[in-house]
Amino acid sequence: MKITFAWGILILMKDFFTERTMFKMPYWYILLTLGVSYLVSVILNYPYNFIDSIYNWIYLVTTLFLFYPIDYKQKDEIIKRNYSFFIDVFVSIVCVLSFISVFLFIFDIAYTVPTGTIGIIARQGFTESRLFGLYTSPNVGALFGFLSIVLSVVNNILKRGKWKSFSWLYIVNLVVQYLFYILASSRGTQLTANMFFIILLVLLSLQVILTKKEVGKRLKNICVYFILSFLALNVVTVVIESGLSYVPGTITSIVDIEEAFTKDNSSGETAKKDSKKNGFKVEKVDIQHSEEGAEVSSGRLSIWTAGLTAMKQSPLFGLADADLYRNGNTTKQIDENLLSELDKMELKRAHGNMHNTYVAVLVKSGIVGFIILGTFMVLILKDNVIYVVKIKEEMNEPLNQVFLILLSLILALLFEDLVENHLIFNNRDVTSLIFWYTLGFMPFLRLHQQKEIAKVK
């Protein structure tokens, strides 16, 4: 992590003193203002978690000015090939990790590993009725899986011009990620996936209505795809989950019988008789979401409340670092007398993770940072929505289909971050990398299509 951290800084500095690609993207000046604003937050909160806050600031600047920018001086085919290559790398890695994770479930393996942070141990394998696998949490693994499937469809179009043209890697990954999705029992990913298909349904339906061509037939086909997707995400999963719950017990029983029959005994018949007497018993494992917390947010609501209560003591520029109890000790940058015992307990439990991007932005960068980031998002989404209306006659173009899928994904992730914090102010987050790279790739798609239209005219 230290090597990549330093490498990112060097690339950023090189670009600043040479090409300055970062200053050629839409609304770059708003992102620059956000970077300056958060630096003010860090300075105002000196000396509380100062080094960690500086790390946060560098990660923020790297995200905004290294992952988001696209070098438009490169040839269009190179830009597309780079994004396609990135997708293949991501899908390949996630497929391998999830494949191994599913095997951990099959053999009912669970263990813990140190994270490098004092007092925090990562759970792995199948534990607490959910599949953590090789990831830091079931929510992360399931979300990676969902992203890999959507990006696989995008890559089909980029490489072959057809979204249905799946390679063997993508087919295997689809099966593996669907199993992981069921075993992880992640409400956040369920929300994201459902919102993705709902948004995509709305966008495709809008395109059909605007073109006024075979509206009834095309809307019917879209609805069929949506219904099948909804059933696969919310109904079929229940049936498959019921079957999967017997898999670890079946494997254990088979192993026990093998051991019983191969066990050295005097007559060689005892094991056989015992196995017939006891029968083939299979214990069912529970696959369900954690019941942590008394409400549907699984304990998140109290974390959000505690974070916002602490933020009120520094409302304009926030607290710079949300981990007020790093390593179990308070940083004294807030007056604990203004916090309830529940607030203090929840902030310690959260370890700085607000489990909500919008709350995290408020807590770390204050109202000023929240307004700046909100302004950027509104403007960038406005441009993308306007383009969706403009391309109503060119939906057969592969890159326009990619654009609709990616816009649906971006909007779905904005919903997902109501219950998680991935998109910003969360260091070394792969989902954040995908979000910002994709957000920067979309203006390129618009520009590329405008060039193609100009050539035809």
C-alpha cells in the first residue's frame, strides 16, 4: 500500500507539471475547490489525527485528479481499450477470490486474520451465518461481484458490439458471483442491484417512448427482462439459498462416514452398523443477514446519528477524520460531554466508517465540503441526463448502450452509498476507483459519439 500510495503521488505530480490532464475534465474547478476546502478542514483540526487526516487528503486528491481524468489526447480506441482492460483485470481477480470464497462455504471454513490496525481483526470464510470469504465483509464481496457482472456486460459491448456475447470467463464469473450474492446476504448489494435494474428500465423505456417506434412491443420486451431480473435477485435466491444451506452439512457427513469406514477396528463391521443405525444426517446451516441492531438499518442509524451529533461541534468544515476514537482513545477534538453514552459507543464501534457516504462527507468535510461535492454531482448528472434525451434516435449505437448501462450503475451506487461509504472519503476503496474512473469515462463516450455524428453529417 505504501508503494502504490507513493506511486500515485508521483504520477499526480508528473501530470501537474506536464500535461495537466486533471484540469481538462468537466467541472474540474469544483473538484479543486473541494480539495482546497478539505485541506482547510485538515488544518483547522490540527493536531487531532493530523497525519491520518493528511493521508485522507492525499487519497481524496488522488481519487479526484488521478482516477477521474481521461487523457483526451489519446486515440479513442486506446481510451476504450484501457477501460476494457481495466474491466478484465477486475473481473478476473474478483472471479478467483469469489470462487475460493464459495469453496470456504462448501467446507464450512471460518477464521480470522489481523488487519494491521490495532484492535481490529478481519473475519474470513463462512461465519455468523454469512459468507465473508476472502473479503473484509460480505457487503464488499457481494458488491464487487455485482459490479463485475455489470462491467462484463459493458465489456461485451465494447469488445464485440453485443451485450449478450459472453466469454467463458464472464459466464463462470456470473455463476460464482450469483452464489456469493446469495451466501453473503447483503442488503446493500440487493438495494444496489434492484435500483440498477429499475433505473435502467426507466431509461430504456424513456428511449422507446421518445423514438415512438414499436412502443408496445419494445416496452413489453423490456418489462420481461426486468421481471426476470427482479425474480432472480429476490425470489429465486430464496429457493437456491434453501438448497445451499444443506451443502456444508452434506460434505461434513460424507467426510465423517468416510472416516468411520476407514477407521481401524477389530471386526471391520462396527462402523457399518453404526452408520446404518444413525442414518445419513445432514445439519442445515443458517444463511441470513446479521440481526445486529434493533432496526432495519442493522445498527447503522445509531452510527449516523452519533456522527452527525459530533459534526455539529464543527459544522462548517467538519472533523477531517471521523475516527475520533482511533485505537480506542479519544482525540479530544470534540467535547465528549455533548455526546451521549450511545453516541460514544457507536463512534468507537464504527472506527471512522459512517456507513453512509453523505454522512461521511458531512462529518469529515462539513457543510462546505458537502455543498461543493453536491454541486459537482448535480452538474455532472445533469449533463448525462440531457445526453440521454438527445440520443433517442441512436440507441442502436453500441457506445450509447454502454452509456445507459454506466449511467444506471453510477446512479445505483449513489443509492448504495445511503447505507455504505464507498464513493469518497474512504481510503483505498476499489468501488470508489471504479465509480470515479467510470464517471470520467462517460464524458468521453459523449464526446466520441458527437464526433461520429459530425462525420456522418
